[in-house]
Amino acid sequence: MDLVIFDDDLSPAQGKNLEQRLERKVLDRSELILAIFAEHARTRESRLQVELAQLEYLLPRLTRMWVHLSRQAGGIGTRGPGETQLEVDRRRIREKIAFLKRKLAEVDMERRVQRSRRAGLHRTALVGYTNAGKSTLMNALTGAGVLTEDKLFATLDATTRRYRFPTGQVTLFTDTVGFIRKLPHHLVASFRSTLAEVQEADLLLHVVDASSPSAPDQIEAVNEVLEGLEISSTPTVLVLNKTDTAEEDRLLGLQASHRNAIPCSALTREGLDAVRAVVLREVLRREDALRSRASSTAE
């Protein structure tokens, strides 16, 4: 089937008119990203999150897409007098959205309990543009065994691993879902429990694919997402990953623009000690701040 893909969101009316004019199936940016997410969702949580985002996207577009839901679902309801099929579908989708939100609220509560058990420990979150190599870096730093694939949004679930430095200090490294420019608001809302791992982190490692010609734009896109999550004030260290495949001029340009960035290669493990060193520095700084606070409170 021929497709026409738009790199922006379309209103329901725009999508309908374009399909009629072009006589082709039309996908906008959000619809394409949601389809990729659905393909890569593996855990119960990520499947719930993606399905919720899809249904919230679908609801105002029913007249164009006309997706009929199964009538087998237990207790969803029966068709009332005078209802059109479109009204039935809308009602079923709203009920399914409410159901998914309840389930995700339960998952969110479970995550809160898990985070409360980790209270007091330093937390380091790996963030970055999709396919920047966050999962590979996470594995190289901690031996986490996180799935790594050379594709967009290979990781949809947050994975946390405890890491103890030779000096005895501990941090929790968390690998997170990749960001993308113009991230659909449906996904930000649906993945709020996953993104909470980023919001509650003490340190962010902003991982960048230094080999990508679009690296500067990707850095800006991630920073915009972080600002939208209201966590732009969290201490952040830029990590220029994939230096083993980056062109020298491109790498030098990034280092000139971001003088405190750490060059490394998760694949060859070059530069990993420097990454660990900057994390340890932040762990020690946090410990000093906590001791100072405790001392002033005791006085």
C-alpha cells in the first residue's frame, strides 16, 4: 500500500482532505511514531502506555480512520437507542482510555514504591535522542544487559542498575526512552511514569551520537524536551558517544561548542573512565551537601 508521510501533525480534517485528494493512505508524524512505538513495546507497561497514546490520538480522528473495536470485551456496554456506529465507537474508546489510565495508575504506584525503596541513593539517568547509544553505554558502564539495536526507539522501558564505585560510593544508572524532536504530547503524557525516572534523577548524562551530522539539532531537541519536563535545572553532563565512528572535524566542532562534554565510545569502551569519574564527582558533591544539611539541622 502506498503511503504519504508528513513530518508534522495533521488535524483530522486535514488528514481526511489529503487522503481524498491524494487517493493514498496518509500518516502524520505522531501516527508514524506511535506505530514504531507499538512495534517495539515489549513489557506490560510499555504496551499500556502505547495503546493509551494511540487511542487518545485516534479518538478525534474516528470519522477518517473508522476503526471498529471488538464487541467481545466484557462489560464495555451495549449499543443504546439512537446511537450511530460512530457514537458507539467513540464511547468504547473513551471507556478503554479510562481503563488504561486506571491500569497505568496502578503501574505508577508500583514504580513509586520502587523509587521510595531507593530513596537516599544517588540517581543518574541516561537521556538523549533516539539511537544515540544510551543502552550500549548503559551496558558498558554497568553490565546491565539492556537490549541494544540500531533502530529508532529500541528501548521503551526504563531500566535501572546499581553501580558501586571502587571508593564505595553508589549510584543508580537508569536507561530511558529516547527523545525526538517534536515529541508527540500523547507520548509525553502516556509515558509519565517512565519519565518520572528522569525527573527525579540527581544527574543527567545527555548522550549524543557524535557521528551524526544532525548532532547539534538533536542536542537542541533533547534540551527542549527536558525544559518541557521542567527538569532543565538538573545537573547535566554531555557525553559525546560513538567517537570511534565520528569524523574528526565533526567531533572537534562539538567539543568546541560544548567544552565540558566527555568524548567516549561505548563500543570500544574508550572514555568510560572519564564518564564514571564525573558521575562519582557528583555523587561526592551530593554526599557533602547532605552532610552539611544534616549538620546545620542538628545545630
